[in-house]
Amino acid sequence: MWGIVLVVAAFILALIAFSFAWGAPIFAVPIVIIGAIVLGAADFRRRRRQVRRMHEVREEAKSQSVEFTPRDKETLASE
């Protein structure tokens, strides 16, 4: 008996709660989609800046010459 009462009570409470929030899916879905687009665009922008900075560092490193000491040349020699 308690199981049926519990299920019926839960169903009635769900109907009452849904009646107060009838338009929630209509407003929530577009808000979530817009939020996901904004977060995706922000992440994409951050990654582009990060990649651009990495390319700048690589170009800067290419323009600088590296001079090895005789000790460095000994350790770099492959055997």
C-alpha cells in the first residue's frame, strides 16, 4: 500500500512542479546552446593565442644562433 501511495504522491508532486516551470525547456535549451557556443568560442580563441605564441617563440629560437663549448660537443657526439 505504501509503495502505491508513494508513487502516486511523487507523480502528483511532479505534475505540480512541472506546471510552475512549464516554459523552462523553452528558455533553458537556447540559453544552454548560447552558453556552449560562448564557452567554445572563448576556448578556441585561447588556443589560437597559445598556438600563435608558440610559433613566435619557435621563430625567435630559430633566429638565435647556439654556440657549443668543447665540453658540449663531447657530450653531444653520438657513438
